[in-house]
Amino acid sequence: MKALVAATLATLSLAVPYAAAQEKADAKIPRTADGKPDFSGVWSSGGAERLGDLGGGPPRFTSAPNLPKPEPLSYQPWAEAERQKYLARRGIDDPIGRCMMPGVPRTTGMPMPIQFVQNPKQFIILYEAYHAFRVIPFDAKHPDDIEPSFMGDSVAHWEGDTLVVDVIGFNTVTWISGVGTIHTDKLHVIERFRFVDPQTVVIEATIEDPGALTRPGKLYYTLRHAPGERIREYECIENNEDLIRFEQILKTDPLYQKK
């Protein structure tokens, strides 16, 4: 009983400051003419919160206050075996090393600016990284003829002041976040965008994949408003030495030599 009480108090100590901070922020956040939170503008990414939890390493924190604890990705045995193979190969199979779009939610964590363009009918995300973009309609259904893609198919709706984006229709090329974080074509991502304060947005990404995971996991991303930034041209393939180095490793490193 004491342990249960202690756990409950610990949970409340985390939730109450976060809820109080959120309530205070709600009164000051930018809003559109129809009263919705206005995410328009250029933002810089702080990467994935506590990314170490994905691979069992020590967690890393950013300054977004009192975020809930993440729910790490839990792989089915076959998928975990595949993940370990990629780890043993030192990540040389990473799709982004070959200039492929990182997918969702991984692109959010790239260290390049992101621009949101918002209107009553759609929410547009422009990523400087990898020429990626998403055009997300509000209050729409996923089409019946989805073609598997790197960034998936997204639709959005509002839950109070939280923007909820539902994403399906992925190909199986991308990694969720970090080396070997594979997925199947059953991947389903739900992103929840909310203001922490007028200059800070947190994105909670719920990761579901009944084909590869034993249960859903969660990642958190912190975005900072960057009014002095703009989206610039990004070309990955120019001067990309990763491909040359990876091929050289495959030829010369004993770990990869055929026996």
C-alpha cells in the first residue's frame, strides 16, 4: 500500500506542474482568427526527448518542463533480432545515409528548421531536411487508395487546444528513430502538437505497429520558435561521403567479410 501511495504521489507531482504550466500557457499562446492555436512560423527542433530510452541507454533531457516519461519501443522477437543486426553493422544501413526521407516522426528530430503553414482547411509542414513536406487536411479521412510512402498519409483534427495528426500508409524503408528502429507497413503514428508556452511546442508521438512491436511506444519532441530563421535549400546527395565510406567498410572491415 505504501508503495502504491508513493507511486501515486510521484505521478501527481509530475502531472500537476505540467497541467498548471499548460493552463498558464494557454492564455498567452498565439491564436488564429477562429480561436485555434496558431502554430504558423519557423521552428527549430530539439530532437527526440530522452532518446536513449529507445536503446536502453541513459536518457537525455531538453528544457521542455515536466514532460511525462516516454514509453520505449518494445520489439517482437523477430524485429528485435533484426534491430540487433543493424546495430552490429554500426548503422551503415541507415536510410538517411543514402539521402532517403527519414519518415515520421524521425524527420521532426532532424537538426534543421521546420516551418508550419496553417489555415482552417489544412496544416502544412515544410522540413528543410531531405526536401520533405506534408500537406495535412483537417477533419478528413484517409483516402482508400493510399500508396505506401516515406512520410505516410496524414489527416488532422482538434482536441481542444491540441492539434492531433493521424498518420498511416508508410513504406517499410524508414527507421522510426535511431539505428535499427524498423517497422512494418502496419505502422501507425499519432502526433499531438501543443504549446508549452508561446515560444515552445511539444509534439507527443505515439508509435503503434502490431507487426513489429508488442505495445505502443511514445516519443517527445520539443520545438522552439525561431523567427529569425527560414527554410533554406537542402541537398543531401551533393558531397555525400557516407555512401563511399559505407561501401569501403563493407569491403575492408573483417566484420563484414564473407567466410
